[in-house]
Amino acid sequence: MQKLTRQGLEIELPDGWDARIYRREADDGAGVTRRALHAANFALPTNLGDYAVGAAERMTAGDVLVVLLEFDPDSAGAGLFRNEGMPTGLAATDFSPTAMPRAMPGRTAAQWFFSLGGRAFCLYVVLGSHNQRAAVMPLVNQVVETLKIEE
């Protein structure tokens, strides 16, 4: 296992995983940055973009991509972000090919919006195969359960 800690985010990853944590520009024009995390059990390409579409395009069956994005704290506790706390116990039935930002044959995804410590987040997970999603769920949960957000 390897641990990556940066920008108040932490994740523990099995050997062979690739990950990065960085601050991304916000859309509010105020120059405020928000945290982002990308982790995958395959090599991440450079210049991913927030939802790591470039990585999702390269996925094969058995591949897992985990994305954590921070949003404007004014959204915390409201609307999509009304759920409090990091999602746990993710299930294969949570995933759908229609949750992809754009259709990619075979891929499937799920996203969970939540608030923690007065801040708003989205956890977005992409799997390389919709048909094999149940087989990788133990790995997905193993990794997601190690995510820590400094409050």
C-alpha cells in the first residue's frame, strides 16, 4: 500500500496504482482554487481535466478510476450536496453507463455528491466494464474507504 497526502486530502492505494492530488481553478472567476484527486489502477495520462475523461477513454475491463472534486462551499448542505459525509458501501447497482459525461462503450460510472466540514464534494467513480462491475467493487470500496478529507 502507498499513501498519498496533499492539499488536505489523503488516500491509501494498492501497489501499482497511480494518483495525483492538486488544486484546480474554480469557475467563479474569483481565482479561488478547489481540491481534486484522481486515482486509478492504471497509468494516468497528463492533462486529465476535472472528470478525467482522457483516462476513462483508455480504460479496459478491470480498470478503476476514482475522482474526488471539491466545489464551492456555498453549495455545502444544499441541493445535490445535502448528504453529509463521505459515501460508503458503494454497490455495483449504483453504476450506470448513462452516468458517463459522454458515452464510452462498455464503461460505467456513478457519482455521489456530499458535504463534509462545511464544504461540497463529488465522488465520481468510473469502471472499465459495466458487465464486470460486481467483480471490482471490493477493490473500489477498499480504496474509497481510505479517502480522508481534512476538515
